[in-house]
Amino acid sequence: MYQIESKVVGSRTDTNGKLKLTGALDYLQDCSLQWMESEQSFTDFLSHKNAGMFLAFRQIDIIRMPGYGENITTQTSIFECKNAFGLRNTNIYDAEKRPCILSWSIGAFVNLATGKMIRLTREEIQKVRYDQKTEMEYLDRKIDLPAHHDWQNMQKVAVRRNDIDLYHHMNNTKYVEIAQEYIPDETGMKRIRVEFKKPALLGDEIFPRVFHQDDRFYVDLRDRENRQNAVIEFTVQN
């Protein structure tokens, strides 16, 4: 297990003084990345293979968003590892160690030059330290979009320089940042699932479409050739 002690700062809070969804995702993402950098053998393996760990799926369950000035702990741990991908929990707790956000994700190991998946060796897999799986509801990684004709096409979004991360792709948080603009009230969110497909690059254009059904909002982000970049499902409080 790896953890980071933090405080909810002003740049990551919304108009209600609560941690923004994108701010929470940044905490989760930063903690996972710093865990990877703390595992020297794993980092050396990826470097030798010119590879990185790309997020394929994340589920986030929101119990409550901590407020401005609160002390929080972000913890990440591996609960399963295959030769082509790993599964982890990354959670945010308050000062009393009560859960605020619970999440699980799937990360794939990808060659940075070819974009193709690579496989961990048996030796590297045996070095992985596992922790107990967080108690939460684990939904399927595949988000099934409703077969419906009432999708609403939204204005296209250009990928900007500020959206690009160290892997030269649009950062994972940015897909959710685009999608949440189409959801009426962020404070009513209780769960988000994100399925990452084709990475968006600098200068790309993203064409969102949105569908609302009961307590679910679906946002489908596609490129100019109609290939999916990401699918986001928001579950809101009724």
C-alpha cells in the first residue's frame, strides 16, 4: 500500500467549498503514479521496455466530497495482477480515516512507441505486493450504451496543449472534465464509471453525445472518424 497525506486546497474546490470531481481524480491519479515510481524494479522494467501504464477503466463511488481545508489521505494498493494488466483500489479518506471516495481501476501495460500492449514477466509479477480488496460494489468494466435514438450531439471540443500529459495524450481527468459539463448538478453525483478507448492527441477534435435515462447520464466521446475516445457513465442521486 502507498499513501499520500494532503489537504484540500482552494484550487481544487468548487463554489460550495467542496472538492471538485476533477480534483478528486487528480488525487487518485497522482497517488497511483507515485506508487509506480516507488516500485524501482517495476519502473526499471517499464523503462527497459519503453512502456507505460495506461488507464483502461475506473469506477469511482462518492460517499462524500471533503471540504476546503480538510486533511485527507489518498491510498492506493494492488489487489490483482495479470501479465498484461493490473487491478488496484485507490481511495480517499478523511482525517478520521472514514472513506470519502472509493475506486477501483484497471491499468494496461503499453509500449509508448507502438501503442501495443506488453506483458509482464513472471518474475515481475511475483514481485508485486498485494493488499486486501476494498469492500465496495464492483461493476463491470464494460459500459453498455443504451441503444436509443435520442442521443444529443454536443459542440465539438478541441484538445489543447494544457490537456496533454507526460505520455503525450490527453490526461485521463480531462475526459471526465469534458463530460461533466453536460451533467446538471455535480454535487448530486454518487458514482462515475469511465471506459478509456482511443487516446486523444494534441489538436484532435472530440465530438460528444449525451443521453439521460433515469438516474444515469451517458457521455460518449468520439473522434472525427467516429472512433470512441472514452465512455463515461454518471449515476446521480434521484
